[in-house]
Amino acid sequence: MPRIKEKVIEVGLASAAVITILTTIGIIWVLLSQTIDFFSDVSIVDFLTDTQWTPLFADKHFGILPLVAGTFLTTFIAILVALPVGLTIAVYLNEYAPKSFRKIIKPLLEILAAVPTVVYGFFALSVITPFLQSIIPGMAGFNALSSGIVMGIMIIPLITSLSEDALFAVPKSLREASYGMGSTRLQTAFKVMVPAASSGIIVSVILGISRAVGETMIVAIAAGQQPRLTMNPLVPIETITTYIVQVSTGDVAHGSLEYKTIFAAGMALFVFTFILNNISYWIKKKFQEKYE
Amino acid sequence: MNKLDANNVNVFYGSNKVIKDVSISIKQNTVTAFIGPSGCGKSTFLRLFNRMNDYIDTFKMEGKIEIDGSNIYDKQIRVEELRKQIGMVFQKPNPFPKSIYENVIYGLRIQGIKDKKILDESVEQSLKQAALWDEVKDKLKDSALALSGGQQQRLCIARTLAVQPTVILMDEPASALDPISTAKIEDLIYQLKSKYTIVIVTHNMQQAGRISDKTAFFYMGELVEYDETKTIFTNPKQERTLNYVTGRFG
């Protein structure tokens, strides 16, 4: 009797795992089949090299580069904001802050992560953009800069939390060794603790990048939805995710070429994250060899 | 001349008094052993000399601790400068996750020394003093974490020596090591005595007997007896000391 019960539980657990795998396979299959369909109409060379993305216009171009550029630009700005701020907070919490303060500030930071992204989007559009326009004349109302900055603010808790965990995991004996040699707190933090926690910090950045690359709402609201191959953060751009939203919420006919572009774009996004993850994985491995 | 002096020192963790009115004088170029059962306060007391207890939130101290006659808890003392003068070796080997070379020169790097010649010389000299040079001279760029436990501990000693302290505090430096490595560390301590003043906390009474000139026996936060090592182990004045060194408790 207990054996049958064990068996039932085992099958139940296994099927839960199988469902997840099947879902993933299903998504990849849909993505892949639609994408292959898309490439029977559009040359893959054009897709990768054309510098214009105008599938919804009469003069159709299917170059993914402008969308990739938009995604890269906003993500880059976001990390540029989130890494220094997030890491500084993590170092402060772990090396300087009294325990009682740390207990208060950590949950407060988590609140930042609980703000809905649509709220961040409006924050970017109605607060950050006007503020930046007052400093940078000639900046467009929709732009990559303010969406990137706000995206960075959104990612700060993620970077802080993971980096802090990584710093916390560094053996206390290393800190003592550093202090024992006459290091200041700052030297201890940045010459011993941060390097020793580097693999964990890199992981936090990887997850931050993934979050930024996949982020949709903020850029949809504040970045302008204009595919443009540029690295200028002051003009409207469009990211891969925003394009997908734009088309899925529009009135494009099901099964048409325009419709299939979202799968191609989705595939590009998938490949993009996949490559990024691999690069980061490689970096992480390299650092680990050095520090462990 | 006394190198280190402690006068009527009390230490509290919160309301808990862990060191009770301890006074001790330690002479230059001697090895002094602190012995006593676990929790007797010997490590806490050792860490007063380089102010390593400062980071404990509830730590409070009364009394005076002096090095070469100047109070190290004086407000004008820069704790970083103090620690360059008073090095410390910890219970478990704790090399940084860097190369052997970078470990040794860490203390010089944070002082801003960049001259490669000075750094190279310091590495060779410190590793030689720590009796590790012959074993690692061909792999200075390798990770310190690839070394054995005993080698790591000697590397930590070399790292401490590179800063050129005058006092070295050792907190059970051989307790995590095998007997052969322990013997090497003990030899090393014996040799270092000619240049440094060494204070060592140890659980191992034979070790205290082998390497130290003077021994201090701590019990429940009090300094029970402090005398020549030979006297402590053969003819102590206090009964508690006698009971401890003969293994009747502890």
C-alpha cells in the first residue's frame, strides 16, 4: 500500500516537471515554426543586415538591427545606472551600515521592486523626461535616456539584493585579514570583499540585463515606438519587446506577414538573451577560476 | 623595556563582562602565550591589542592598553596605522582569493606602494622569513587557495611580515593544521622572536610550553596567573593554574 502511494506521489511530481518542460518546448516550437514561415517570405540576410524596420508601412523593410539597437541602448543605460548605485548600496549595507539600519532599509528597497512597471513608465514620461529636457535642450519627448534611467532604477533592488547576498557570503575571515593589515573600510570593501564576491555580482548584472532586455512597459510608454538604428539616447527609439506589443495590440490580420514579424522579433529576442547569458556564463566561469 | 602594557582592562559585550580587571606587561622580543579554557576571554583580550573588537556593535572597554608607552585607544590614534605596527595571524588560514604574490604585497598595495622592485623584494624577503619561499618561488602567480592549509598559514604570516610590524598577534595559528605543519609554524615562531614581539593564543599547552617565554593563564575573564612559562607549567602559584595545566579541567 505505501508503495503505491509513493509511486503516485512520484508520478505526480514528475508530471509537474514534465509540464514545465513541455510548455518550454511548445513555446520554442511555435516561435520556431512561425519564424521559419516568416523567413520563407523575407530573406534572413535582409533581416540581419537591413537598417530599416518598417513592416507596417507600404515600403516594407525587415531589418531587425534598429530594434536590437534600441534594446541594447536602453539596457546599457539601465545597467549604467543600476550597477554603480546597486553595488554601492550593497557595499554600504554589508560593510558600513549598523545591523539595525540594514534590517529597515532592505525591505524598503524591495518596495522599489514591487512598483508596477506601468507606473515606472509614466514616471519616466512625466517626471524624468521633463526634468532631463530642462537640462538637455533639444531632447525629444520620447527617448531612450529617460526610459533607460527609470529601467535602471527598477533594477537597482535586484542588483542590490543579489550583490549583497554575494558579499555576505564572503567569509568574514577575509574581512578580518584585511582590517588586520591596516586597511580602511573602503579598501577592505573594494579590494577584498567585492573581488571575492565578483562572481555573484556578475550574476546580479546578468539577471539585471535579462530583466532590462525583456522589459516592455517602460519603453512602450516613454521611448517612443520609432524603430531607428542609432546610439543617440536623446531621440525616440523602439525595442524588440515594444514592437511585439505594438503589433499584438494593433489590428494586424492573423497569419499575415506583418503578424509573423512578431514571432521573428520574438525569436531574435530569445537568441539575444541566450547569447548574453552564454557570454555572462563564460565571464563568470573565468572569474571563478581566478577567485576560487 | 615593555612593548605592550595593559592596565586594569575591563571588556563588556553589552552588559556581559568578559574581561575582568586584567593587567599585563609584555617585553620586547619575547613570545607570550595566552592559555585557558574556551570562552575564558583570551582571544578577546588578544584582539584588544590591534583593536579588532571595535567592529563588534556591543563592545565596550575600560582601562588602558599601551604600545611603547602610548595609549592605543586614544582618540588621536589612527587604527589603520596601529594595525600596520601590530600584525595579526588568525585561527584559520585566510589568504585572499588572489595570487600568492598579490597576497604578500596586499598590505603594501593598500599603502599605495607601486614600485615593482620594492614589491618583488618584499615578496621574496617575507616568504623567506615565513619559511615558504622554496616551496612557492616558482609559482608566485598561482592562486593562494591552491596551497595546503599549512602553506596558506605560512603565507598569511608572510603577508603580515611584509607590512613590517613590530608585534605579531597570533590567535591559535596552528589549531586548524596537521602536526607537521604545526611543527613548522612553531619553528617559525621561534625564529621570528629575534625580530618581533609575539603574543600567541593557544589551546595546546604543549605548544605553549615549547615556544613561549612567558605564559598567561586566563579563566572566566580573569588573568589568574602570569609568569615564566617554566614556572607556570612546573610550579604555578595558583591552584586553578595547576589544575588546568595538569589537565584536571579545561
